[in-house]
Amino acid sequence: MHQYLERVVDLLDPSLNRLHHLSLEEARGRVLSGDPQSIRSIDGSFALLAKIGKKVRMARSLDRPMRYFLAKRHEGPALIVADRMDAIYAWLKSEGLHDQFHPSYTRMVPAHHVVEIELIGCPDPDPVYTRFFEPIRNSLGTDLDEIGGAYVSALAGEIIKWLPTIPEREPVGVCFSGGIDSGAVFVLIYHCMRQLAMSPSRLKAFTLDLGGGDDLGQARAFLDRLGLGLFHEPIEASPATLDPAEAVRVVEDYKPLDIEAATMLMALLRGVRSRYPEWTHLADGDGGDENLKDYPIEENPELTIRSVVHNLMLYQEGWGVGKIKHSLTYSGGLSRSYARTYAPLRHFGFAGFSPFTRPHVIEIAEGIPFIEITDYKHDRLYQLKGEIIRRGMKQVVGIEFPVFPKRRFQHGAISKEALRTHVPDREQFFRRKLAEIYLEASR
């Protein structure tokens, strides 16, 4: 038999792994074991690959996009792993293998699963997916004070682990709209800094102001109510600088809401970077809506309130691995769309963090008995996040937490009318822009 010589190319930056109480090699060893419980105990942000013989195992946390591509060579298969499509393409081009590439041929490692691939030649078998994080649903009671206390305490616990990893003289920023999620992150960072005897003077709340949006006033009102207005710093930008085509190139996706959000985030990050060339650490509230199922169901014809409250981590993982609607190229839910946050931050040289993405926090959220509390009523579901955070903040921090109506980031920095002038709501437009990237590259 012909003996294939496999090759594994790991283009992931190991310095991006932020692990608590565990070395990088120990974490890789746990991935190599394939044991779900051992991998679940990896605490932090990670994208890891491990190989033994012809077997490769890969796993990642929710906040770390991880892609792979299997190339064919005469000697045997080559597995290329990276956080981006264009990094995979660049390596293939350097090896003269880029004619095999198409964006849809890349695969995303789905969050919360270890992916196992056997590099045994042509044709290679399908990957094997094993879930390593499976929170118990409906494990909590219906007392919102108890739920709020547990949820906010878990958020604070993740922040307390994160803050000491930042050099003590470096500043900390929050992408801040004054909404529930970014508000909770800011308040808890401030609270935890004081608990850890760190100087809160390192902290800033950055709000994007494109003119005509509601976030700027909301952010000011939020901080002023808590006597924290001195931490606020608006970042002004012109709507004319919004570039959705650039956002498509950076995020490498085409979903309109994600491209809208990424376009706004890039405007904010460009402003922060211009003002503070050395700034590194930015936190945000990404994942807060997903955890407490706070999206308008009426806007998505594929969803009902029953599908939202009955499916494990629907907003974090989409319909799930092995389901017809699960995209092999993109994964699903926040597992897919976290690129809208991760990629712009990396593009501008920032290191991001959201406590809402951590398994312990998601575990508590999934333990909430949503059906019993909401009785399948939309309005009760939409009010729940504000109530849980408000009550939790009262217990953990001792404040009256301001709660404002929900608004998407891209709809708060600029009016919806002005947004449509600069960012179209057309998926086909964004699909075409993504396709054009590699049409240009192949010329």
C-alpha cells in the first residue's frame, strides 16, 4: 500500500491563548486526549490543535474562530489550520496549492466541540465531533433574585480572573453603549478593579458617535446615574467613513446584521487606535443577548419562542452540529458570528474580552427555567435580561443598575435611515463582495 505522508500546518498564534492555571502544553495535552471532561476543564480563551500519528484533534472556546482546510498533495494530505480564510489561502499560495482553494471549502471548528480528523489519504474520512461542554438546562429555580445573583457573580468571577493578566500600568477600555450588556461589563470591571486594589483611573468607556444616534445620550445617562461620568469618552467619526466592503474583507462573512455590527465596530476601533496608538485591551458585552435569549424573534422567520427556549444554546451554536441547517463553512450562532468582534479587534491590534462567552456564565444562563418563567410569552422573555442583571447588580455591587430599552449596536451609533445610506441591508451584496476577494486574488 502507498504510505501517505501527512502534513499539519498550524498558523494559529499561540500567544492569543489566555489560559488560567494551565500551561499551553498542558492544554494541548488535554485536547490530544480527546476526553470531553478534560477539555471542558480548560479555563480561558483558546484555539488548540494537537496531533498524534495521523490523528488530529482541534478545539476552541466560543470567542476564538478556528478554521481548517484539507489540501491534496502527491505525498499525502496537508491540513492547514488558522483563524482566517486569507491566512489559509496565503499559505496555499506559497506552496503552489492555491488553485485548490475556495472559501466554501474551508471548515470552521464549532465552539464547544473537539473535532477529530484522520489524515489517511484520499479520500479522507469525515471529521468526528464530540461535545465537551453541555450545560444542564433548567437546573435553577424561578427566583429572579437568586438567578441574578448567580449570573452577575459568575460574570464578576471571570473579570477577576482576566484583570490580573493585564500588565498593571496598561489601560482597560470598554466598548460602551450604555445598554445592559456593555453596562454590566463596565460596572463589573470598575467594581472588580476596586476589589483587587487596582486603580480605576486606567478605565475608559468608549462610545461611538456618528451623529444622530441614541447611544451617546444613553451612555452619558447611564454613567451619570452611577456617578461615573468621568470615565466616558465619546469617539466621533463621520458616517462617510463607514465601509461595509472593508468589513466583509475583515470578517470574511456576509450576514447583514453581523456586517453592520462589524462596520460600526471598525469605526469605533479606528477612532480609539488613532487617539491611543498603544492601547491594547478592550472588553465588550458580546454574548449577553445570546445567553439570556434577548433577540426579537419576530425579525427571524425561522424562529419561534418555542424553538428559542427549547433548544440548548441555540443563539450560541445555531441549530447545532449534525443538523441540516448547520454550516460546515461557518458553524452557527455566536460560534459563527463572533468573527464580527474578534476579526476587527485583531485587525486594529486590540486584545478583546467578553465575560459573557465563558462556559461558567453560559452554564448558569442555560440553567434558567425560561419556559416556566416566560410561559412562552415574548414580552416576558424580552424583559427577563434587564430584570436578571438589575437584581444581580443590586446584590453583588449594591447599586441600582440603569436599564434602557434594547437596541442593536449598529442602530444606536447612527439613525437607521442614515445607516441605510452607507450600509445596505442586502445579503447578496455582501456575498458578492466576499466572492470578489478571491476572484481578485486569482487574477
